[in-house]
Amino acid sequence: MKNKFLLFGLCLSLMACSEESSAPVDNSPTENKVLMLKVDLLTSEFEGGKELTFDDASTFTIAAEYDAPGDFGGIKLKYEELNAPLFEGTVHWMGLGEISYPEINPAQSFNTIENAVSLPNESLLKIVEYLPFATPLDEWPYAPDYATLWHAVDNLEIVKEYRENNPNAKVNFFLYTPSVGVGNPAGWDWFIILKN
């Protein structure tokens, strides 16, 4: 009888071990993602955004290529380490260019939270410079008001996730001006770029 109990206990132990070992284990690394959030320059309203997924890279640097418009030009941002596109838009001298990449999802497609995400420390806030011949963007009449821009996106669930996953990452601010010359700031937008 004692042997039967031992045999029964051994069978139960083996069954428990096999059930545990068959459970899936997620050892996959976190995907390499960048979040682009669009905020209107004049109204500071969140207009939408896009989450982009990339191959793995150990660092994240934004490289800018600016084609100054004679009549037509453009701006491209790239994930420098991967030579992969982040943003592309046209710039018109006496007209209005448009974004060709990425396709921006509408604001209502983003989930919100009740408690706002705090504005990161000033040392983590960075302007994406792309006009080497011009006044630095932080000295423009349209220099970023970081607190106001951040307030436009601080209630997004995805912003909370990104900041919790990578709290020491730089928060990049990129001003897209699709019109220059007699440009109309009503068509301009800030992009807040976050790395997970």
C-alpha cells in the first residue's frame, strides 16, 4: 500500500512538472519602437500620431536631411543607426507642403488615462535641429513651450508606457514647417518623438 502512495505521489509530481514546463515563456526582447505625436503649433491640440517599429539597435539618434525650397523642398528624419525613415514631408516656398511618411493615425485612436504623465526633466528635452543656416529653433518666435506641448499628450496611455519603459530617454521636439517664405504658421506642427 505504501508503494502505491509513493507511486501515486511520483506520478502527480511528474504531471505537475510537465504542465509547468509546457507553459509558454516570453523571453523575447522588447520591440524597438519610436512614437511620433503631432501637436498643432498654434492651438497646441494633439492631432494624432504613429508608432513605428524597427530592427534592434543599441542607441537612438535622429538625423535630419533638409532640402531648402527654391520653390519646393523637403525634410526627412531618419533613425540614424538603422538608416530607417522616421518622417518625410515636403516644404513649399509659397504654398503648403504635406507629410508623406508616416501616415498619422487620428487623435481619437489613442487611449487616454486619468493621471497625467509628468513633464520629463529639462535635461531630457531636445529640439531636432535641421536648419544649419538659420537661427536655432529655441530662439525662434515659435520656440517650443515644452510644458504646453507636453500637456497636449500627457494623458495618453502610450506616453505613460514609453516613459515607464525608458524614463531616461530624450524627448525630441521637431517643428515641421510645410510652408516657408510667406509661411502660414496655422499649417505648422510640432512632433514629440519618444523612444521605448
